[in-house]
Amino acid sequence: MEKKPNNAKTSWGSVADWYDTYLEVTPDSYQEAVIAPNVLRILALKKDEHVVDIACGQGYFTRLFGEASTKVVGADISKELIAVAKKRSPKIDFHVAPAHNLSFAAPATFDVATIVLAIQNIENIGDVFAEVKRVLKPNGRFVLVMNHPAFRIPKRTRWGWDENEKSQYRRVDGYLSAATIPIDMHPGAAKSAQTISYHRSLQDFFKALAKSGFAVTRLEEWISHKKSEKGPKQKAEDTARKEIPLFLMLECRTV
């Protein structure tokens, strides 16, 4: 059993207004241009499929799932974000609940469970995966989307430029060791709310999923959609974006 998580540090409730504004107003965001179309393609939801969107935040993706299925539920640990979700999507059923304790759901309730861009902010993934297994029907699907754990590790990875080769590369200073990394939500600001990011390797995820009774049936890596402005580094930067993925998707099934 993993240690009890510090929910106060991992909740995004303190930045609920900022996060809602970012998702709803920011043009050409990764969520809109990369994650949304790809996750909807992977899910290919049917109207009668019962879906739970775990760690749903303010319901951005839950709302999209609700356009494809008539049975969608969202849950998040932050009461502030759930309040925003309910206001934006009053027809969807939202619950304040941590990912490891979906007490509102009976066993074998859902056909599909999702955690989109949130698992890196959740400490106790073993308990979470076990809870997902509990609420999924036999042969249910569990879709995880995350910042790529090999190439997007806070304070361990960054872009670099090789002047001799005229190429952009991704520097990785650490990967296998798990890490707990404090993140400033507004870097440079006099007062910045903090949250926690948890880095884990791919084998950490696969072992935890297998222990909870999941088999990974599909893996995809998604690249940035952005393009550099014209200049001497444009070609190298755009090439690097196509070669080094920013996001990882795992589709799992109960076994």
C-alpha cells in the first residue's frame, strides 16, 4: 500500500480560475490542437458507453466526451474546479473525489475510464489504478494521456541548440529515478501558487498497471503541432518537434 497522498499539495484548486481561463481562452493550445482530437479518436465513444473522466479539472475534456456519449461522469479532488465544471456543463454529473477513492461509483459501473494530463500530478498511482479497475466493467478500457515521461521531466529535460551541427536537441539529465518536483504555476511572479509533479519511468507505469490487473493494449506518442517563425533555426526546430514527442497515450484493458 502506498503512503497516503498529500492532497492539499496536488490539488489545482488554488489555481482554478487561471486554469479555466487558460483552457477556454488560450488559442491554439496543446489541449485543443493535439490532445482533444487524438483522445477522441482513440476513444471512439458510442452513445451508450458509460464514461468516467477522472481528475477532470474544470471539465474541458469531460465536456467533449459528453458530446459523443450520453453517459459521462467527471470527478476531481478540487471542489473549486468541480464548481467551474458544473457551471460550464450543468447537464454532466460531476463529483468532488480523489482519483483513488471514487466513492460515488459502484463496482463495474463504467465501460471507459480516462485520466488526461493529470497522472503526473497524482502521487499514489497504485491506489488509483486499483480504483479504476474496481469501477470498470470486465474488459473495460482505461485511457491515460500524460506528458511524455522520457522527454518532458520538469527540471530534468530541456531543449538545446548545437551550433556546430545547426540542430536542436532534447537534453535529458535523468529518467529512471522517480522524483517529486515542486512546480511554480506562475514562474517569476512575486507570489506563485505551487503544485507537485511526480516523475515516473515507463516501467514504473507498466508495473503499476499490471499489478492492478491491466494490460497495455495500445501506445501512441503525440508531437507538437506548433511551427517556428522564419529564421535560421526554423528548419531544425520544426524537425525536432516532429522527432521528439511531447505526449504519451496508453490504452489499457482489464484482464
